Amino acid sequence: MTCQKFCVALLYWEFIYMITAFNLAYPIKLFCMPPNTTYDFLLPAGILKNTSNLNGHYETLFEAKFNSSGTYFSNLLSKTTFHCCFWSEEDENCSVHADNIEGKAFVSTVKSLDFQQIGANWNIQCWMKEDLKLFICYIEPLFKNSFKNYDLKAHLLYVLPDLLEESPLAPETGSFQLLPCNCTVREGCECRVSVPAAKLNDTLLMYLKITLAGVVFQSPLMSVQPINIVKPDPPLGLHMEITDSGDLKISWSSSTLVPFQLQYQVKYSENSTASMREAYEIVQATSLLIDSVLPGSSYEVQVRGKRLDGPGIWSDWSIPLIFTTQDVMYFPPKILTSVGSNVSFHCIYKNENKVLPSKKIVWWMNLAEKIPESQYDIVGDHVSKVTLSNLNATRPRGRFTYDAVYCCSEHECHHRYAELYVLDVNINILCETDGYLTKMTCRWSTNAIQSLVGSTLQLRYHRSSLYCSDVPSIHPTSEPKDCHLQRDGFYECVFQPIFLLSGYTMWIRINHSLGSLDSPPTCVVPDSMVKPLPPSNVKAEITVRIGLLKVSWKKPIFPENNLQFQIRYGLSGKEIQWKMYEVYDAKSKSASLPVPDLCAVYAAQVRCKRLDGLGYWSNWSTPAYTVVMDIKVPIRGPEFWRIMNEDITEKERNVTLLWKPLMKHDSLCSVRRYIVKHHTSRNGTWSEDVGNHTKFTFQWTEQTHTVTVLAINSIGASFANFNLTFSQPMSKVNTVQSLSAYPLNSSCVILSWMLSLSDYNLMYFILEWKILNEDNEIKWRKIPSSVKRYYIHDHFIPIEKYQFSLYPIFMEGVGKPKIINSFTRGDIEKLQNDAGVYVIVPIIISSLTLLLGTLLILHQRMKKLFWEDVPNPKNCSWAQGLNFQKSTDIL
């Protein structure tokens, strides 16, 4: 008995200082047994000299002592010693393997049934988390109900040496760190150890102390390399879909934290009306294809992962995902494509638990148009295929932005359908290089394409070293470019810096969950897309004496190519009516243009572009304005008339000249003063400066007196002037025989006159009118000599009397006037009627034409309305062969 206790104590000591511990690459079970079980310990000779060397996953036997007894162990002595060992399901015995020393094996075994009946046992599993920062051991009692009334405590003692020496001695007991475990998780204990990244490949030595009902259980020494027991997290993003080929694709997300490649185990079950199956597949990719998928089937899938090369631990199973196929299966169920392309849909149709043969499947578009059978293909016994060619853009119908493609039987269509999205991706990309040749801005709009929910647009480009290829194509290696939406609805992208002679091939990529589409590529060379800076130092002026609009400018520094110029000019105002002028001489710096009004303010702007036609027109320059100034001498002097004041007693005649201010187009462009020039036979010629006044009085004393009024500006005196000769003999010449005045209304009076033959040269008439017996201002008009009827437009008061005077003006002087003091009453009604005929007759003709047209249209409508319901007898069966032009007796 004493020997036996000594051997047990020696074995316990042997375990505590064992240098080679149990490897934790797999989950293990820890069993502790009382010593009064039916087995013996055989102590080999020299055990103190030759300690046991345990390798692989061998189990180590050890014993622990109770410090106190509890209710469950009340039948045991307070100082009973328990034997503990590791055990796995592959080995039904709990054994100790020792070195074969002197031909004797040290082995002690007990049946596992005895462990479960009288011992205490735990499940122990240790692993490294996916983030490679935390080492976790989980301890779980196998018989939870047996120990639920006792406090369970556990501690993990561990050491992580830099290098495990090949020595028969274990690390000292004081070098182990004591870590309390959390025993409130899932009815077990969880121990967490932080492992530095530099220690992942080192060996971790540890053992457990478990306290239950006052009894302390101590495990054997265990060793592990943390990097060899990494347990990944369960795969995420589990997804199932039917592929374009009709297979079921299972996909998931790969972990990005582990530093090595993973393998995956997929567990799936299929449940259909025809069969049930369950399978396990191990794959290296993050997806798995399952073929022979039938409509109306249900699939449940779970995935877990493990290190591909080297040791590791399987992760937990992912959350189960269930996928059910529909009675009508389309693959693909949705297609995104561009205008002009060809696409195909496949379909399997199940009706009343029977899969329809592919020969009996028909296809419809939007349930409104049957697709011709010539576009059908039989892929298999139950798979039908339809091909749609040269597609047009989808027209949105309310909230539906796609075309619905239906797979049907010969008699009915299922409510499920496939979705076809056809987009017009012809997006025009416009690029321009700035005038400093430092950046290129590209703009494009999406107004021309249909907006697809969930889609994103991205400009991609590829830069070639020199120029563009003849036919731009989408390059496999391209770069994205950030573009920003502007207020005008365009996207704008800026390339800076740029290579002027490189070819930039660019296109718009439409990204969507259904796929991506690319617009037709376009290639631009920045040097050919230059928009120059506008010309600077632009000036506009009306040239003196020549009278042309001269516009001058300064050419921009860049580009260095020859430039052409455009000038636009017009009268300054709120809305300028621009006129254009082209300048193709690259060396020109100015241009002179004729303008109709030399005394108006003109605005002028200039822009430029490369002479070879490449690139863009620059912006218009800042407008330049002309300044109104005298260009030439006035074209003519003012027209004038006179008021005669005669003093019979003193035999004096005072003549007052009247004229209106000269207009700008006659004065070119201003009048500083007027000069009255006199000429008489006796006193000769002299001039008088009247300033800016438009009235001048002089005394007429000689037989003949000629006056001329000149307009003076900063250039000189007017070139052509009007002369008026006052002659006493000519004032008696009576040429006007009669004068009549006919009032049409309060604003118009018609004057007519008759002349007699005269030997003098008649130049024109002067017509005067005023209110009789009042000193009102005299109004006058200059009338050509060929006119014999004249309309005066003025405000006439009916109750007033007016005086009308007609003066013939000869080269020799002013003739005798014809004066009337009232309107002519005789033939005024006739004159008014004659004048009204010219207005009434056109109105009558227009009314008759409109009435005739209305009658013709009404006649046609009545004829159509009356004969609409009368059948054509020639279309009746009984009337075939009858001649309706010949009378027939019906008796």
C-alpha cells in the first residue's frame, strides 16, 4: 500500500515537470478518476532518471488531490486523490505512454465507461482567433446537470518562452502566468490570452487548474504553436442565385484578416418534389456551382472555413441560408445591355408539378407581342432559349423601366417574367484644353440615356504615348477619373497636368449590379482641343474723314499656331443685333468695316481659333465701344423757311429765318454753330454767326437777297446747303391756280392744287398752315415739285378755322402764294367716298373669298357624314356582277 501511494505521488511529480506536453491541435476531453478503480500502476525502473517524452497527440495521465469534499463526492474521503488524463473519441481507453525502458512498458488503462460513471470530465478546446491577437481556451463540463449546484472556477497557467530548449526539465513553476477564466459563458469557462504578433510561431506551454466544490483538478502540461490552431470566423455574405447557364451558384465572402489561404466546406441539402439529397463539398474558391437545378426546389446551405496549407481548426458553420427556386425559372433573370446588341434568355417551365417540354414553350414580350418562333432554340428536354437581336432602347412605362420577357405554355403565361434593360449608351464626351495649355476639361451629359436605379457612372480613360489610333478602342488597362455634376446637368472632369501630344481614349462606364456597359470610346489629343484665350486690348473707333468702323486687337500668347479671327459688331443697346466679319489673315491685328450710321455708338468684340480648324473658338473679348465724334463735315445744311414781317409805313421788311436742328446723320455728328451767309447784288457777300440758335432775323432792303444757312462742326462747314432767294419781282409770279383743303378727320387734311404754265424753273413747294386769327406758331413742310396732292398729319380742331398757304419756290426766288382760309365744302363727300373705296373693296373681296372656302369645306363634310352609313352595293355578295349603270326591272 505504501509503495502504491509512493508510485502515484511519483507519477504526479513526473507530470508536473514533464518537458514535452500534450499538443492541442484537436479538441480533447479531460477525465479525473478516484484511485480505488480496478487498474494498477507499474513503475518502470529508472523513471527518475529517464523522464517520459510524449509526442503527437498522446494522452498524459496525472492525478490531483481534493482540498475539501462536496455533496457529489460525499462518499469519498476528504484526502482522496483523483487521476486525470486526456481522452478522445478515437481512443476508448485513457492511457499513458512512456518510453520503453529495459523492455518494460509503463501503461495504465481504465475503460471510458468507468470514467463516466465515477469520474469528473470536461471538454477542452483551444484556438487562435482570426485576427491573430487572442488565444482562447473553452472548458465545458460533459455532465452539466451533475455540477450545476457547485461553483466552477478555472485558471489558465501559461508561459510563452522565446525558444523551447531541448532539456528534460520544464520551465520553473514561478515562470507560469496565472490567468483567471470567465466561467459565466455558456455553462463553461473561457480563458483568453493576448498573444503578440511576434510570438505566433513560438510554443505556448500551459496547464489548467479547475476548482469544483472545493476540489482542485489540474490538467497535464499542454503545448501549442498559436499559428497552427487558427480558427477563422464563419464565412459571411452567403448568397445563392441561378446563373446564366441554369446552375445554382453559392457564393460567400473571404476573410481578409488571416495571412494564409483558406479552404471551405459547403454543406447543402436539396428538397424537391422528385428527390432529396444532402452533400458536403470542399473547395478552395469562394463559390460553388450546383448543377441539375429544378424549378420548385428548396436548398439549405452552410459554409465553414479552415487553413488550406498546414494545421488549423475549422470555423463554426455559417448561419443557414435557404433558397427556393420558382416554378418558372429564367436564367439569367435580368439582363442589362446596350442598344443594337443581341441577348438570350433561357427558361424552364413547371406547371402542376410537371416540367413542360421545351418544344411546347413560347415566348412573349410585355404580354403584347409574341416573339417569332424563328428566334427559339431548344437547349435541352426542358430548357428553351430565345434570342433577341438588334435591340432598341427600353421605353419606360410608368414605374417599369424594363421590358418584361415571358416564358409561356401554349395556353397560358405564368406571372413571373425576366427583365430586359436596354440602354442607349451613346454619350458624347467633349473636351477642351485651356488657353494656358495646362489642363484639359472634359464634359458629358446623361440626359440622352435612361436613368437606371442603382447604377453609377464613371469616366475611364487610357493615355497613349503619342496621338490617337485610327479606330479608338477600349483598352484593358484603364484608369477612373473623378467627375463632378455641375448645375447645368453636365459632369465635368479635369485632367491636370496634361501631355499635349498624347492620345486620351475615354469612355463612360455604367456600373450596375446586373453588369456594366461602356459607351463608344472617343480619343482626343489635348493639342487639338485648345480653346485659346480671347484677344486682348480690343479697341473700336470710327475713323475720321474715312468714316469706317476700325476694330483692333492683340493676339493671345498661346497657342503658337496661326489663328483666324471673328469680329462681331452692332449698335450699342440692350439687345444688340450683331453682324459678323471674318479675318483669315493670321498676321492681321485690325479690320475696318463700313457702318450705316457714323454717329452712333457701336460695340465690337473679337474671338479667335486655330487657322487649321482644330480646337474651339475662344470666348468673346470684352466689348469695346466707339465714342461719338465728328467724322466729316456735315453732309448738308438745314432746311429753312422764313416769316415775313412788313412795315408799310417805313417800307421795311424784316425776314425771320426758321430751321430745325440738324440730325446726326446729316451733321456727322454734331453741330457747334450755324452761319447765315448773305448775298446781294450791291453789297456782295457776308456771313453772320448765329451760334446754336435755330432762328435768325435780318432786314430785306434790296431788290434781291439770297441767304444760305451753313452748319459747322469740328471738321468744318456743311458740304451741301439750301439757298433761298427773296426777290420782289418773283413775289408777284402767280403759278398756283387753285388750292383746296379737305379734312378727312381730326388728324388728317388733304390738300390739292392746280398749277399754270410758267417760264420759271420750279424747284419745290413750301406749305404753311396755322389757326386763323391767332398768333400761333406757323407750321410748314417742304414738298417736291412733282406732287399735286399732299396729306397733312396734324391735330386739327373742328371748330377752328385754318389758313393754308402754298408757296412755289423757283431758282429765281419765292413766288406768289395761294392762300385759303377755310376747308373746301364742295366735293368733300365725294373725295371721302373715293378714298374709302380703296379700303372697302379689298375688305369685300377678302370676305367673299373666306365665305366661298367655308362653303366648300362644309359641303365636303356634309357629303361624308350623309354617305358614311350607306353601304357600297359593289361590296355586297348579291350585287356581284350587276351593272348599276343599266336600269333593271324588279317585279
